[in-house]
Amino acid sequence: MDSIWLEYGWTLLVLIGLEGLLSADNALVLAVIAKHLPDDEKKKAINYGIIMAFVFRFGALFAISFIANVWQVQAIGAAYLIYLGLKHIIPAGKDVEEEAEKVDKPRQAFWPTVLKIGVADLAFAIDSILAAVALALALPASGLPDFGGMDAAKFIVVLLAGVSGLILIKFAATWFVKLLDARPGLETTAYTIVAWVGIKLAVITLSHPSVGVLDAHFPHSTLWTVIFWGVLLAIAVGGWFLSDNHSSKKMKEDTK
């Protein structure tokens, strides 16, 4: 019995690490979406986003059997993330958005921004919960009664990992807001990551037994795991080196 709880503890640590990586993406998107707001509203929008993320992730836990079995839910999440990413990456989309920003510059709407954050959080919640549950379901049965459609011990492991992810989002989002001010070019990187996470959800959708385009085990295979994290790391590192550092530029201008 002790070995079972050691396995649960180890899985929890792995999940917290995984949530940390996924939360970094989520926090960066949160910071980018709230970027146009005034400083006082920016923090408020991020806090509302954290609250919505908690509600969505907790709700997703209870609806996991629905999320895991209804591929259309996964497809909608994938489509939204890919749309959100490409909308800001494709130059034509950027030109349209920049013109809209010029018209609306005096005051960007607060609540539509919060709603946009919420929808993005929901899509990320689906991805995060599916990843966590995939690991938790591999654990041996604890003997505790079911809760939320899962073994209670497995449910607690996923819940604790999700809460830790939300705490990380809170701190990371504040840091990313400052980072985006220093390196505005990272905004494109953030939306590229969003689109890539959307592709990950699309792979999960295509491997669903009801769709059957990809093998059901492919999303959890070593090959896809290496491809996904390898590309994600390449986007992040490439974006960092290609983005402008406004703070260093300003220092150079001041010394002239």
C-alpha cells in the first residue's frame, strides 16, 4: 500500500511540473490579451482571468468524462486556439487589428477583454485537464470511492496539480506583463505558442476513437511528446532572441 502512495506522490510532482510548463503558456497569453488595458485595469483583468481559470478547470474536472468522450468539445477548443494564434500572426490580420486599435485607442473595453481571457482559459483548461487525467488514470486504484467520475485519490492528485498551476499562472502573468513591455516582439511568439497548443488539441481530437484519423495512443506517445515540446521550446527560444529589447535600446539612446 505504501508503494501505491509513493507512486501517487511521484505522479503529483510530475503533474505539478507539467502544469508549470502549461501555465507558462496560459500566463503569457493572459498577459498579451490584457496588454492594451491601462495598468490598473490590466491587473484586475488578469485577476478575473485567474478566477475564471479556476472555475473552468474545476468544472472541467467534474465534466472530464464528457470532455474526454465528446470530441466536438476538444475540436472547438483546438479551433479557437488556432484561430486566436493565427489571427495575430498573419500580417493581414495584424493590419486590420492595428487599424481597429487606432479607432478605439482612447479606451479599450474592459469586460470584452476579460471575456476573451475567459474563453482562452477554457480552451487551455481542456488541454491541461486532459493531459493531467491521462497521467492520473495510469495510477493503480486507491480503493477510495469515486468522486467526479474518477477514483477519489486520482481526482485529488489532478485537483492539486491544477491548483498549483493556477498559483503559477498568477505569478507568471504579472512577470510576463513586465516582460512584454521590455520585449514587445514576444507578443507574436505568444500567439505562435497559442496556435501550437491548438494543434496539440487538434491531434487529440483526430486521435479520438470516434474520429479515428490518428492512432488513439499517438497523443501520449514518446514521438509526439518529443515533437510537441521540441517545437514549443524552439518557438520560445527563437522568439526570445528575435524580439527587440526596448530597455536595452533605451539605455543605448540615453548614453548617446
